[in-house]
Amino acid sequence: AEMARGRSHHTATLLADGQVIVMGGDGPSGAPIDSVERFDPSTETWSELPGLPEPRSNHTTTLLEDGRLLVVGGAHSNQNGSPSPEGVLSTALLYDLARGVVAELSLVAPRGGHQAFRLSGGDVLIAGGSNDEVGSECTSVPDCQYGKAVATVERFDVASMSWAAEAELAGVRMLFGAVEIEGGAPFLVGGASDTASLSRVERYDPRTGGFVLAAPLSHARLRPTVVALGDGRVLAAAGKIANVGPIGLTELYDPARDVWTEGPEIGAPRTGAAGTTLQSGNALVMGGFNQETGDVLDEILLFDAASSSW
């Protein structure tokens, strides 16, 4: 079953009833779109929902405990498909599935290409990404233009419907991977500054409300595919080294020991692959782009947690 609108750099949000909401993104022309669609996996059908008041891509969408969706920030995509300094939004939307947008809220600062996490208490944490300034140096391909990477963190207080600045990350970070570990704690992996790939890893400490450093990756990378495994470990696979190219290296993180270990290579080097955790606790990694060959990959790979093998 196909979507009514082709799109990239959109969000896909799972609802409690198993349906999926797809929101915004870049359309076939490369410009952001305002379309919102609902996918019902039980019937494999798509339906249109009320659109956004303005197009947005490279945003985040988070399901709140009351069933509404919080849509945060966004930015236009550059020629490499990453957030640019153009069209960066400093607003967040509260979206009701029946009525569409019911409120518009102002962020502390403009932001796109960030990550969002719903905390155990119901609040939402927004971390990293880039703003509407020009980054000091492109981290990927010649002549491209990124927004300036940021270290800022904001928290959305559900009770007061307001935003407040939180303690910053250890340094600026964009194009990073992230999962939730140990009961929902945000865990940030790799990414890029304005000038280099990052090996830095940070985890959220709910006791202090800030991020603390964890053991770094052995191989710095941006756009890694990061998946939480059922046994509590974290898989970081593939990605790209700035100004070098994609890699196929895999590393595994053990939260109990705060240690990364080498895993088997994924196969063809790739960046921008999507990953998810299966009910079995294994990881499914889908697609990606191999810059060395120019191939957009359609293969689907399974990482078996028990044997630590692809």
C-alpha cells in the first residue's frame, strides 16, 4: 500500500493502537510538504489527516501520554539530504489526530535535525541538531551547507505546556544516532560537529537532569544506525567518516560495563540506514546509501543478538 505523497526526511510515529502517523518531510520536488497520513497495518491502508499549517522536514514527532503528538522544529534539506541553515523553525506544534494542530508553541531557539525523547514522567527532551546559522565547515560532500551544530537541550513541560532550557551536551552534535536504554534513558551516539565526525557518547542521567559521558566509540562516525537490543546492549552499525566516506564497521555497547566491543562488519559500507528492534530482541537494519558505489541499498539485514552476527 503506497502513501498518497512520496516523502523523505519525514517522521513515522507508532500509536498505542499499532497505527502509524507519517508527518511532513520533503516531497518529490525536494521542497518540504505539509501532508499528514495515517497507516493502518491491519488493513494495509493509508488515510489523509488534517495537514500542518506550514511545511516542515527534519523535525521530530513524539507521542504524548494523552495521545496527542508533539511536532518540534525542522529545517530544509541541503543537497546531501541533511538539515541546512534555511527554513529552520523555532516553533513546535501540538497535533490532535481528529482536529489537526490545536496549539503552536515557541521553542527556546530554532532547531532542525535533532532528536526527541519522551521521559518516564511524560515530559519531552529535545537534544542537539543544528540551527539557522551556517556551519563552519561541511562534514560530508564538497560545496554542501549545513546548519551550525548545537549542544543545547530543551525540555517540554507537559503540565505547563512550556519549554525551558536544560543542561547542555558535552559539545555540539548533529547527524547522530540515539536510542533509549535502561528504562527509557536517552543515549546519544556519534554524529558530527561542524568540522569532524564524533566518537563521543552521552547518556541522560534523570537524577541530575543532564547528560554524562559514556565510553566513546572506537570508530568515529556520523549518521550511524543505532538500535537497542533485547539483551540491553546497543548496536552501532555503519555510518560515515566525515570527508572520507561510508563504513561498514559495527560496535556493541554493554551498559552494565560501559564498554564498546568490536562486532562483525555489516557488509557493504552504508550511511543513513534505518534500524529497529524486533520483538525477538534482534535488530533489523534496512537500506542505506553506499557513497562509494552510488548505490541506494534495498537489502534488509538481521543482527542476531544471541550470536552477535549478521
